[in-house]
Amino acid sequence: MPNVMSKPDILWRSMTDTLAMLGWSGSLSFLIGLILGVALIVTKKGGVMENGVLYQTLDKVINFFRSIPFIILLAGLIPLTRIMMGTAIGVRGAVVPLVFGATPFFARQIESALSELDGGVIEAAQSMGSSPLEIILRVYLKECIASIARATSIMTVTLIELTAMAGAVGAGGLGDFAIRYGHQRNQIDVTYVTVIILTLLVSVIQMTGTVIARKNTH
Amino acid sequence: MVALENLSKTFNSKTSVVEAVKNVSLRVEQGEIHGIIGLSGAGKSTLVRCINLLERPTSGKVFLDGEEITAMSNRELRLTRRKIGMIFQQFNLFASRAVWRNIAYPLWRGGLTKKQMADRARELLALVDLSDKENVYPSQLSGGQKQRVAIARALANNPRLLLCDEATSALDPQTTSSILELLKKLNKRLGLTTIVITHEMHVVKEICDRASVMENGEIVESGEVFSLFANPQRRVTQDFIETASNFSKINSMIDENHVITRLRPGERILKFRYMEKSEAEALVSAVSRRFNIDVNVIFANLEWVGDAPLGGIISVVSGDSRNIDEALLYLRDKHVGVEVILDNTRVSETNYA
Ligand SMILES: Nc1ncnc2c1ncn2[C@@H]1O[C@H](COP(=O)(O)OP(=O)(O)O)[C@@H](O)[C@H]1O
Ligand SMILES: [Mg+2]
């Protein structure tokens, strides 16, 4: 692996960049997606905070963003990214499009995870005097930890793919590293090492998701 | 205690309008176990869900101890719901919470420490005879045990009223009996007013003081359980009683010319029914001795509601025709209903039922 060994600092930097992008965009997508997913579930017809207008709006907006290919989001969001982050390149520049890319998808996954919960359980909580907020926090989120964990690991893996793509347009990270050296300079060992690192990362994320899900299934 | 006034609930959808509950008025007194029986789709669940406003009635009022629930703000309603326990056919326990945490769920925000909540949960588990299961998860419990946990959870905040929607319908007969016994015990011990929804006659017979029969969204008959079932006025009530007995079999036996229904001259097949609370006495042997007739029992369907027998007997009666007639008069005096199913007394006449 002569090519990799000759630039350990660049490899290290790429790795930390990838992790930083993943960490930031992952946390933000998780939070925003979770809120949107919960909002979809509770405002839906028959939900504990039924609100047709809000539901329809969210539904349409989420579908709109989901239907845009990521590569177009990357380009299209450059002006917004500049305004929000002051730059459109590097880790900071990548976070905005990554969040826009992952959140709608994750919101849908949360929606479907929460919809698996039996309506009877919600009714039982209502009959005991729980408020809608209490039902969200103490019933939906608590009862669905396992499927939320599974959805989160899928979302994170998707984000790894997206970071690799973002890397290609100047975000840095392992994707950028592999393209710049492995592909453009034909340093094949760089590609292999990158692939191995990404595979390991994906495995760790999936395992974490599975373990959390199993611990919360009774 | 509970009063429903002209309660109606209509479900409107694009394709249909369903009047699930139509102008129902009902009073349930403090300490009473009130049954609401009806066929599937009669509107029983909708009615009971209107009591704690899981379903908003389209019109009408609901009162609990004189307070109008239908006029409460959301916040007041939530506080009131803590005083109305509810249990369901499917138990609806929280799968991710251990038994004691299920029971402690409604105690949250009651200002108790975690230890106090656990103690209260343990106390309730003892009350429902499930003390060894506090740390088990619902998936490891049998149906009957799940319902016990659900009952304990429903009682956590010392409710004044317990609503049971088909609480035993998912359980086998033996478990059903044990849950009904538990409900009866809670009613006696805690003075807990209970409303029991069911499509099963024996549930009403076993634990209810009073009952209402529901059909097509309306309460068509209501009263003390004994008189309701001894003297059913409505077809639907009569049908419920039939399903709980084997009396309908006699007609097919006659059609098939079963050996026992081939009457000799002078014999009749009669159905005796207890119409009012009567002294439990050995009627069959009494009339046979007193009037010198033979009473050969084919079917007997007797149940005890409180301390009075409910149900009846189908039997072949033979003997001197005049003696039989006198015996029948005597029985009518004792408030026993007599119905002729098949009569071979007058050879020239054919059967009349
Ligand atoms: N949420 C609902 N939307 C529309 N129709 C309903 C709804 N809930 C119940 N119904 C209808 O109301 C009628 C009574 O239902 P229900 O109260 O569940 O009856 P029961 O409990 O006696 O079986 C049925 O025709 C049922 O289809
Ligand atoms: Mg029902």
C-alpha cells in the first residue's frame, strides 16, 4: 500500500472530515426528522393532535425534497448554504445539503416506525388522562425505540453514501480522498483502503442499531 | 353516579353515515355493575367510549357525579379521566415497559417518588393476585394475566368508575370466569362502579346487577338482570337468552322425530320458565308428587342470578290430563311460565307450539 502509506495525514484528515460531516448532519437530521416524523403521525387523521392542514403541508414538502436527486440538491442549495454557514465548501458547507438530503427520508422512516404502534395503546394512554405531548414522549417515542434505532442506523448509512458524494464537490472526506487519489491518479490501494474503512464504519453503525433495537424489544 | 342524557354519535364519512349511538339515556348508580349487551356492531363500544370522551358524542351530555364531562376543558377532562379506569379486549399494555412500570404509568405527575410508585404498583399487583410478576414484560404473560395488569393499571389512581369494553372476549372460558370474579371482588371491596360491555350473555348473568340491551345504536331494554332475563320483552333479548341455553335444540329434535319427542297419547312437551324471583324449591318433584304426574326432564338450563334461579326446564309430562292441567295452574301461581311445545293429549288435534 505504498500510496496510502505515503500520506497518512491526508487519510486521517479525510476520516475525521467524514466523521465530522456524519456527526453534524446525522444529529441534525435525526432531530429534525424525528420532529417531522412525529408531527406527521400526530397530525394525521385520527392522530392525537389531528390537523389536516399541517399534515398535508408537511406531507407535500417532504415529498418535494425527497424527489430531488441529491446531486441537484448539492448544487441548488449552494446559495442557502453560503447564507447559513458562510461557505459552501468543506465540512461546514456540506452539512446543509446533507441535512436536506437525509431529513425527509428519515422523517418518513420515523412516520412508518411510529405507525406500527397499536392504536389501542394510544387510546389506553388517553383514557388514563395523558396529554398529547405526554403521549408523544412517554408512549410513541418510548414504545418505538427499537424501530427508531433501526431507522436511525439506515439513515446514518445513507448519510455515509451522501457524504461520499458531497466529497466529490469539495466537501472533503473519504469520498473526496478516494476520487482524488484512487480514481484520478489511479492509486488503486487508496480506493481499497477507503472502501474497507467505509465498510467498517457501516458495520459498526448497523451493529449499534441492531443492539439498541434488541435491547428495547421485550 | 354516571348519567347519559340523549347521547348520540354519528360517524360521517364520504361514503356513508353511521348512527352508531342514537339518543341513549342511561343512569348507573354508585356501586353498581351495569352490563351493556348487544350484538357486534350494536354501538356498545362507541357508547362506552363516549363516557370518557375517547369519542366525542355528536349530541347529548355525559355526567359523572353531577359534573358534566361533555362541558369540560381539555385539561379538566384529562384530570377527570384519571378517575375513570378503562380496560380493553386487547389489554393495550405498554410492551416496552415491565409490569410494574405499566401500572405506574398513570401515577406519573401525581407527585410520587419512584419508590412510592413501585410500592403502589406492588399493592395493586397484590390486589389482582399477580404479585410475582412485577418485573416481567407483558409479552411473557398469558391473556388473563395481561388483563389483570390492565386492571391494576386502570385502578392506579383510585378511579370512581371502571369501564370494561369486552374485557373477557379474548379469553378462554375459565380465564373469563376468573377475571369476572376479580371484577366482582373489586366492585365489592372498593365499591367500584363498573360498566361492562359484552356480547356474551353469561358475562352479564355472572356479575351484573343491572343491564341494558343495545340494538342498532339504541338501548331497547334496561333493568335488573333477573327481570330482564326472566321476562325479556324484546326479540334481541330473547335471542341472547336462547344462545345461552340449549332450548332451541328441541325444535330440531321434533323435526327430526327424535325418539324422545315421539309422544304417546296423553303426553305433552312443556317448557317451564322462572318468571320472577321465586323461592328456590324443588318444583319438579313437588308437582309430580302433588298431582301424581310424571315429569321427565329433557333439557334443563338453570342459572343462579344472586339467590334466585333463572332459566327453565323442558320436559315430557305424562299422566292424567286433568291432573296435568291442575299442575300447570299451580305452577302459574308460583310464577313459573309454561309454554306448550308439543301436545298429544287430544288425539284428534295436531301439535301446536
Ligand atoms: N371510528 C368509526 N368510524 C366510522 N364508523 C364507526 C367508527 N367506530 C364505530 N363505527 C361504526 O359504528 C357502529 C357501532 O360500532 P361499535 O360501537 O364498535 O359496536 P360494538 O362495540 O357494539 O360492536 C358500527 O356500525 C361501526 O362500523
Ligand atoms: Mg365493541
